[in-house]
Amino acid sequence: MDAETGAILALQILALCSIVAALLVYLMRQSHNANEEFEMRSKRHVLVTSCDTCIGLQLALALSEAGYKVFAGLLDPSGNSHATRILRAMEQQRTRPKELSADEELETRHNPGQIVPVELDSTREDSLRDCLDAVRAKLPAGEDGLWAVVHTGGLALPGVIERQASAAWESMLRHNLVAPLRAARVFIPLLRAKRGRIILLGDSDISFGAKAGAGLVAFSASRKAVEGAAEALRAELLASGVDVVLLKPPPINPLALYSAPVLKTSDVETGVTSAEGTWVAPLSALAVKSSLIPALTSTCPYKSYNMDKKSRIFCQ
């Protein structure tokens, strides 16, 4: 090998080593940033108002998995509903001691965040006030704020408008529109302290009611009303630093979102018994993670995030 060829080869090796070194530095920085972000989340407290619904339970579990400390609103936290049993099973799994390998020890800091059940019926003013006091009492010493309130309550009562009782409309408006506004009003002081955010559930871009053809006129009206209220509330809270963000569910039957979760006990065909706390969530994990987490972590969040995995992740 002549001197010129040797010099060129040496330069190529040097360039390759520089690229490898730069890549290692980048990966180390990304890992460090991810750890910092996780630690930041673990110090943030979030209230999910209605974990008695399928979507409420799924969002609470997703937030816990992401490292947030979650106050899970339940009608009866000490009861034996499927939602409370699922949350207990998940919390026991989180706190159960494990023997870890050396590699697994590196991941222990990414254990799910704590879930704290609190009694809450967001359709009742007195229950909201009691929950506010309970949350304040359970916050760490020196803390007096929430990072977010995620309102997941809702009621879907299908019925053709011509024959549906007016009481059904009023009930849906109370659960779907009045309840989130009441929750926002009660918890704004805690959110203002952290310059946090209110997360509300709107209507999907393609209404399931329109897709199904009939039976959800009043329900769709209440969800559209939430979107209008969110727009006005966003403007009203702008000066306080509290953001208002919409999550837009995919066009699936709202009964799957707002009904009570059901434990999966066994597979009829195979006879295999399911693990404790197993249930079928209404949305894909990817759809939740790619919408809910950005809605909470973005410095300047979008007005709305689409939870339909077939659509764009976000929308203005």
C-alpha cells in the first residue's frame, strides 16, 4: 500500500469513527432526555374523572403506564365493580416485588406511576367539592396543584329522536356537557397553580351516529356542544395559563366508550382463564398513546388530537 492510499484509508476510518461517536452521543442524549421526561411526568398529578367508563379506565391506566400519578375518579372506590377490581389488580401488579436481572434493573425507574382511587360523581356539585378536598389532602406536602383534569364521563342513550323521551336528552346533556363544565370550574384553582390543562372528549370527525344512520342525534348534539364549550373555555382561561384540549375519539359505537368495563374471566372456546384484571379496552394502545400523551406533554398543545389511528394524529 502506497502512502497516498494509506492516508485516504486513514481519513475514511477517522470519518467513520467520528460518525459512530456522534451517533453514540446522540443516543445517550436521547436516553437522558427520555429519563428526564419520565421523571418530570412522575412528579405530575392528573385527575381522570370517570374511571367507571371504559374510556376513563383506559386513559387512567395509560397515564399511569406513562409515569403520571393518577387520581382515578370512581363512584364507589371501595366497592367491587369491575373497574375497581381492574385498578386494584393493576396496582397490586405495580407494587408486587420482583427479582430483576441486571438489564431489567435499568428499567425499574420506568415502572408505572401510582393510581389513587378517589370518590367522584362529576354530575354532582357536592361530590366534586369533596373530591377537590380529597385530592388536596392526598397531594405531597408543599404541593397544591394538578397538572391536568381529564374528563372522561359520558352517557349514550340510543333512541330515534321522534320516539325518545325528553328525559333521556336531559340526562345526556347533564352527563356529557354540564358535568365537564362543573368539573372544570371546581378544579381550575388547582390547575392554575401548575399552569396545567383540561382535557375533554369531543365528537369524532366522522360521527358514529351519521355512520350508523339513526339513534344518536341527542348524544351527538351533546358532544358537539362540548367542542363549542371547549373553544370558549380555552379563550376564557388563556390569561391564566390553563390550556383546554380536545381528544376526538374514533367513529366507534359510543356505548363501547362510555359503558362500564367488563372483566375478561375466561375464553369460552379454549377454557383458558384470563389473568387477574384482564379486560378488553375500547381503543388501541397506539391511538391512546399518540394522542393523550402529546396532549399532556406538549409545551403548546394543539386544540385537538385525533384518537383514530387511521387519521392524522393531531388536528388544529
